[in-house]
Amino acid sequence: MKQLYKNILLTIEQEEKNVSKSSKSVIDEAYHMLSFLRGSLTDLKLEIAANSFDSILDEITFFKHVKPEILGKLIYYNKLIRIESVSPKNLELLELYYAEQIKILNKEYRKYIASSDFYKYYRSGRIDRDECYFRLGNINFFDGLNSFFFEVDSEFSTFYDYKIARILAFDLIHHYVSDKVNAKGESAKISFESADGSEFSWTDSKNALIELIYALHISGSVSNGRAGLRRMSKLFEDLFEVKLGDIHHAFHQMKFRAGEKASYLRFLKNSLEQYMNKDL
């Protein structure tokens, strides 16, 4: 199943690149991706119905990481259509329109996402309740559920996969609208220099930097986790003059790689401890 998941996510990534080059407008691109993503989910549903999961871990991985990434993008493109289809043509009004959309998004975030216990669970990287949240048929009705749960396909959803998808979609749409608010033609590049005038540079691997960005974001160490992964990655790209590309895809590959997870963070921890113990 892992290879199937990788192939589908890679196919989606490639389709996004292709349609971005060929589409005449953002709305055309979004409509195309809506259809493509729905097809991808249907294919996955049929595959899982026919072959089930390889293990409990495989089931948790699918509903915690794989399906939310696809569904999150589907929610994102649908929201994008709703925002862009009623956007004004006047440039001055357009800037005000996007600024208002940011306010609406932030209000939705505070009301429906950030205030939930599940959001804190997910963002903190906890796994102790994964079997409750990401296995079919394990819903606890005493937790209090949104009525939406009774309309989902109980054979292809744990309900909490939708919650993660909504979080990921928020990050995507917030980044999109923020770029529209801050754009002045081409986004101005931020220049960072040290006290002696020399520029900073990243001298480790790109994956190491992506791992660090995710850790800072998930832990809530930067703006209590509200900054958004794409905005944080842009900050680090400008700071170190490096192009990170699709950090979501890169991080997803890290999750499935063999060997030790979070290897760069462990390297940092060991390096710091060795330095602190050096003079003891």
C-alpha cells in the first residue's frame, strides 16, 4: 500500500505542475484539480475496498497522512473557486477584498480549528490516540461530534481525517490569500545580513531545513503555530537564499523513508549536548 500512496501523491503533484503551466486562469486550474482529486480519492476507495489495509499502522497512516493530504487539497481548490469567482476586477478593490478574506479566514481558524482539542493533539505530533482517531469504526460518540459525521462514508472515513484535511486546506488557502495581499507585482525579496555585513547561507541539506521548519511549526514555537508552513518556508528561503520547492511532498517522503525519523533534529540535539558537556 505504501507504494500506492506514494505513486498517487506523486501523480497529484505532477498534475498540479502541469495544469499550472497550461491553465488560462486560477479558476480553470482549480476546477481541473477538483475533478482530478475526486478521481484520485475514488481510485483509493476502490483499492482499499478490494484489498483492505496491510496492517493497523497502514490504516492509521492512510487516514492521518495520505487521505487528508488529498482531501485537504480538494477543499483548498473548492475554497479557491469560491474566493476567486466573486473577486472584484478593480485593483484597489481587489487588495481590500483579499485583506477582508484574510480576516474571515482568521476568524474561521480561531472558531473552528485552533480552539479544538484535536487541533492541539495533531499539531503537537502526538500519537497516543491515533488508534481512536484514525481507525475505522472507532468513533467515540461521547466526544461530541459535528453532525457532518453522520453524512460521511463510514467505510472510507474516520471523521478525523476530514479534520486534518481542513487544517491542511486552511494552511494552503491562507498562504494563497496572504500572497495576494502582500504581492507588489513580484514579491519583494527580503535581505538578511549579519552584523559584519555577510549574508547567511544554509550549509546542510534541504531536507534538514524542511525538517526544522516543520518542527518549529508543529510545536507552535513560531506565532503559536499560526504562521503557516508555506509562509515559514518562504521566510527561511529568503533568509538563506535557498529554494525548497514543494515542502509538503518532501516531508511526506521523509515520513516513509527507511531508518530513523527526524534524524536532523536528533543530530542537533546530540551536537548541542556534546558542546554543553565539553567543559564538564
